[in-house]
Amino acid sequence: MVLVSEPVLTLALVLVPEPVLALVSALVVDSSVLFDLPTGTTIVVTFSGVLIVMLVIHLVLIYGSKIHSRRGATSLDRPLERV
């Protein structure tokens, strides 16, 4: 089952990382200056946090619908077979 066509997926893989990278980099510089933190550590922690958030969003979008569609399906929906 293909949810997204290949050209759209390719376009998303090319266009999405650039703005995310720019946004996270700006967030790193701002928080490093604002809270007087070392830049290297702030980069690692911020990018790790963004990757974890993106993973959670991915899992909810991809597997959330599958879990929701299986909810309520039980083995009691059909009668038991006697052997």
C-alpha cells in the first residue's frame, strides 16, 4: 500500500530537511546566547530533541491510523469452530 506517490515523496525528502535545519540552527544559536550555554552541547541536545519529536510525529501519523483501525476487532466477532 503506497500512501504517497514517489515524486511527492522525493520532493518532500529534498525540501523538508532544509527549513528544519535552518530552524533548528537558529534555535540553537538563540538559546545558546540567551542561556549562555556552550554551542556544541546545545547543537547536540537540540538536534536530538528535534529528531525525537519528529520520530514521535512519524509514529503517530503512520501507525496511529493502523492502531485505530484495529481497535474493536476481537476474535469474538466470529463464532468459535467446534472440532
